[in-house]
Amino acid sequence: MRTQDSAGGPAAAPSVRETAGSAVMDQPLYVAAAKIYPRAVHGWFAAWRWALVWATQLVFYGGPWLPWNERQAVLFDIAQRKFYIFALVFWPQDVIYLTVLLVISALSLFLFTAVAGRLWCGYACPQTVYTEIFLWIERRIEGDRNQRIRLDRGDWGARKLGLKAVKHAVWIALALWTGFTFVGYFTPIRELENSVLHFDVGPWATFWILFYGFATYGNAGWMREQVCKYMCPYARFQSAMFDRDTLIITYDGARGEPRGGRARGRDKGTLGDCVDCGICVQVCPTGIDIREGLQYECIGCAACIDGCDQVMDTMGYPRGLIRYSTQHALDNKLGVRDMWRRVFRPRILLYTAVLWGIIFAAAVALYIRIPLKVDIIRDRAAIAREVEGGLIENVYRVQLMNTRERARRFLLQAEGLPGLTLVGDRTLDVDGASARLVPVKLRVQPAQVTAGKHPITLTVQAEDDANVAVREKTIFIVR
Ligand code: SF4
Ligand code: SF4
């Protein structure tokens, strides 16, 4: 058995003879992945894809270079356990916001998938975006589909060697820049730049730059559609989120069949609108034929729509032989208005309402967030002891986190027991975006309390703003 690559060439495959009943047939143990040579395509959806490539990459490559308050605007400082995002500083205690972000991401994915299938895969997934960029470089250097096929099939010579060397050099440079940018989100990028220029990068930064760079080069340059087909789990469970009113990329078989070639301007007779030119297959980055129906390999990039629309324009037929539609609309020949009415079905409205509710709640929580965190740790080595004057003392360790970026003075106060007094300094200065751990001693007269555990409250309040205050409950032990 032989397999064909997307350019029509044979791909080698070892085979064994296998018996099935009385028949004897050749079955390949392993079929080499056929190389796909996607043809360049232009059109409305290609423009959208490129708009998203620009938008996502401007954010990604530009993000770590933005300054804010004499620091990097976006920095995930793992060593210091602080995440800076413009004016916000997140601490490990803010993990709830990360959870909310994950919930919002998951709900958005459900919503977009239920509305229009693999929108994320087709337009914004890093695998799609980098494959698009790497393909663009490949086309600039080696030419479009037919030139690339000829080049790959031709003998090795100076020209082929030169073109391949230049292509891989540009790919590797871009991949390393991507790895450098990625690491620049976790370590100040200007310091990293300085280290790179002086060949003085630390081992971890070197590892991650090379690792991320290698992953980019391998995934976008070599693996491409294989990542989507075999490695990405999303392709496998997407069908669970589709229903008959989900917008998918469809071929209108009723209009297109029977397919067949014909000269432009000639009467098509009994043929459908599909001229069987194969352009929709040639532009497909995963090499599938959408005319065979929805397949899990389809990443929803809509390149086949643009390709087919160009053919329809040339032939003088209406556009949309391949188009976004729904199973319901195709089966019942629904008009555009009816189809869209069903797209915004109750499930979608519910997802949208829940999503906006969570986004609104998260935004409000962030807005009213107090830039102060307090953790009280009881000193177990000295639970309760008698000190001078017969007083009972409990010792606590209080951690104050000033999440504002400027230094602040805080006032400490304890209440909850008669005669409860705080020993030592009641004012504490904490630097901007810093934490300070201080011992706090509380004392009471034994005559004023009974033995046991007593709930008390420790209040920490900013000296310059009474609204910035945290009340933490703890216990005072009397033996
Ligand atoms: S691009 Fe359109 S006309 Fe050409 S084969 Fe595909 S569906 Fe048929
Ligand atoms: S079938 Fe069309 S939408 Fe699906 S991956 Fe191929 S070109 Fe993209």
C-alpha cells in the first residue's frame, strides 16, 4: 500500500501481510506523515486571521518592554512571588483571581465553540498564529505551493541548500526571539537583554529561552498540523460542545454536486457549482477536503471559504459554496436570518449571561480590592505565659503585605478582651509592594479573664487612609 502526500507524491510506508478471514491484505504498520504545502490565500477571513496575528503578536512581543512606575508593566516575578500587571500587584494570596481568570477562559471557550466551532483554533491559537508566520516566511523565501513542491522534489544543489539554509536561519532567529520574549515575562527583560548582549545569561534563563525557542521552531516549522491533529486534546472533545446550531465551515453539497470541471462562461448543464478545482484542499493547512463533511482535523480557519469564493468569483457564481453555516440550516434550508436566530439559542444566552456576570464581579472585586493583606500566625512556642507584673501574654507573628507600590505606615490595634493591651510600637512602616513580618505581644490582667480561649480581633489600618483597613480574627489563650 502506498500513500500520497498533499502534493500527489508517494510517501514510503513499511507494511506487513495480514489475514482477515480468507482475504490477505497489506496493512501499513506506520504511515509517514505526508507533507502539506498550503497554498497562499487572500480574502475576508485571511484578513481577519492576519489581523489577529498582528494583534496577538504585538501584545506578546511588545508587552514586556512596556514601562510602568519605573518597572516593567507586565512581570511575573516568580522568585519574589509577585505578579505585576500594570497598576496591579498580585501576591500568592490572590490565587482566587487566577482561578477566576481560568473560569472566564474556560467559559469563553465553551461560548465561542458553541457559537462558531473552533474559532480559537482557527484565529488565535498560538499554534495557528506561529504556523501562519512561519509559512509566510517560507513563502517569501521558497515561493508558493508549486515552487515549494518543485524545490522539495528537486535534487540538492547550491540553490536549494541556500534557500533551505536561509529559511531555517530566519525561523531559528524568530524562534529564539520568541523564547527570549517569553522569558522576559518572568525576569526583567532589560536586564535579560543586557545579559544576552554580554553572554552572561544564567542557566535557567538559557534553558527556557532554548526550550521555548525549540518548541516554537519545531511546532510551527516542522510539526504544524500534526500538533492539531495528534497532540492537542481540544480537537478531541470539541464535538461535545457542538450542536446542530453551531456555526461550522460547511460545503453546500446540494448546490455543489454533482461536481465537475467546465470552462469559464460555459453552461454547466446538469453539474453543480463545484468545478472540482481542488483549491479548497490546496489552501487547507491540515490538507483535508471539506467537501467530505466536517472532520476533526478541521481547525476552522476558513481558508477554504476564501479559496472557494475566489473560484466562484472567477466562474461568475454566487459566493458561499463553502461557508459558515449550521447543520440545522443546511438540512432544513434555513435562510440567513433563521439560522442566526437559532445560533443565539438559550444555551448561548445563558453562557453569555454567566460569563458577563463573572467578568463584572471580578472587575468589581479588583476595583474595591484593599491594597493590604494581613496574616496572623500564632507563636506556638509561647502559647500563653506569665510575664512581669503577673500579666498573661500571647505572642503572634503578623505578616503585613503592602500591595500598593508606595511605602505606607500602618497602625495596629487589638480588641476583644477587657484590658487587652498591645506591647511595643503600634506603628509599622512597610515598603511599597513588600511584606513585613513582625512579632506582636498582647497582654491582659489575669483577674479580668477566665481560663480558656478567647476570640480577639487585630486591626491593621493605613495611617493615611481609614478605608485601607483589615480586621483579622484570632484567639487569646489563658491558662
Ligand atoms: S474550491 Fe470550491 S469549486 Fe473548487 S473544488 Fe473546492 S468547493 Fe469545489
Ligand atoms: S477545511 Fe477549511 S476551515 Fe477546515 S482546516 Fe481546512 S481550510 Fe481550514
